[in-house]
Amino acid sequence: LYIEEPLNAGARLTLERDQSHYLVNVLRMGEGAAVLLFNGRDGEWAARIAEAHKKNCVLELTAQTRVQEPLPDIWLLFAPVKKARLDFIAQKATEMGAAVIQPVITERTVVTRLKDERLQANAVEAAEQCGLVAVPEVREAEKLGSLLARWEEAAPGRRILFCDESEEPGAAREALARLAEEGWRGAPLAILIGPEGGFSPKERDMLRGRKDTAVLSLGPRIMRADTAAIAALAVVGLALGD
Ligand code: SAM
């Protein structure tokens, strides 16, 4: 169960209505029942239900069961797509271990109204379902141009892997091997994925002109943006992760 509060030995926590309802009414748990808790910062903790109220259940923490696992230092920057596919991106990026999820508005981005809480809720749900104790930080959407203009300040030393379907497909393996040799392995990274209509020629030129950015093909087939995001996290994690 995910909660916001700090987790430490002996803490007593009162759950909100939804979670109390879930434990007491849906799972039919009573006093003394064991629950596992995480908050994305303090690892996983065992707790027992001290007071099984339907609206404000009280839990008592007993012991830490897992320490906080560090996430691979990979961020996912992506142009928002339609709702269900956004949910998918947030869930799968969490499972793949992205540390930060950052929506970026590009020239051809159609979907610009975003609910950060919805992305965060999807990330939390994926972590709960997979027994993960780390949840990516969901950042507010920002225009690609303005984010890149302040990149050095926003993400010092972080390099960008710009995924582009117009890049020579056969070159992916060599490109990743070369980047690993050039010190990109284990370095702070950000993967950048474009919108349904891809990046504009102006954005491509701007990205290709940056010293901290490398272009990456994910193979000869054009994938949907959500698929490309997950494929990139898998490929980059394997080739350049710690
Ligand atoms: N029209 C489809 C859609 O609705 O999702 C395809 C969109 S594709 C142009 C969206 C983004 O996915 C691209 O901007 C790029 O970042 C990434 N992408 C898709 N296929 C790729 C490939 N083979 N190599 C690299 N990036 C790819």
C-alpha cells in the first residue's frame, strides 16, 4: 500500500477514507492483520492494523522489510499522447525503473492538457502491483524549447538520447556501443520521445546540434510513441545502464 507519510519504526498512521475502505471493506481485514507499506523514499515496511475503522483505519509500523532501492539514473521525456496511452507510459516507465517522468510539449504535440496526479497515480499503481518500492517523480509538462534552454541548470551533466525514427536504423547497435565507450554508460541520462506526428525538422536540427545529445534509432519500424518510450527504456537500460 502506498502512502505519503514518512515510514519509521513505531509510527502510527491513520489512513484516508479510500484506503481504509479498501482494507476493511474490500479485503475484509480486521485488527491485527498485516499490511506492507511504501512511500517511494523509505523502503518497504510491515505494519499491522491497530484500529480497523472503515473510514480512518489506524496502522502501526512494526519493521522495515526492504531498504529503498536506488533507481537507474534514467529520465523519460516524452510528448504527451492520448489518455489511455499516457496511462500506459506512466505504468510501464515505472516498471522499467525510470527515475523521472517529464512530459514535454513539442511543436507537433496535440495533447497539451495533462493531469499530473493521474500520471502519478498510474505510477503508484504500477509500483504497488509489481511490489516495487520506488516510484518515479512526475514533473509538470514543459515546452521542449524552454526545457532544453535551461537544461544545464535543470539537469546538470545529464545527457539526452533523442529517439528518432528517421535515423539510419542499422546504426543503433554501433551508436550505443560508441556512446558506452564515450562514457555514457552509468552517466545520468534522459530519453526523449516525440509525439504522434514525430519531431519537426526544426526540432531535429536543434537536437542534432546539441553537444549533450545523441540520436538513437530503435530499429527499422516506426513505433507508436508509447511503445517507443518503453522500447527505449529497455534498450538504453541494457546498453548504458549501470
Ligand atoms: N503515428 C504513430 C503514433 O501515433 O504513435 C507513431 C509516432 S512516432 C513518430 C513517435 C515517436 O516515437 C518519435 O518521435 C520517436 O521519438 C519515437 N519512435 C518511434 N519509432 C522509432 C524508431 N524506430 N526509432 C526511434 N524512435 C522512434
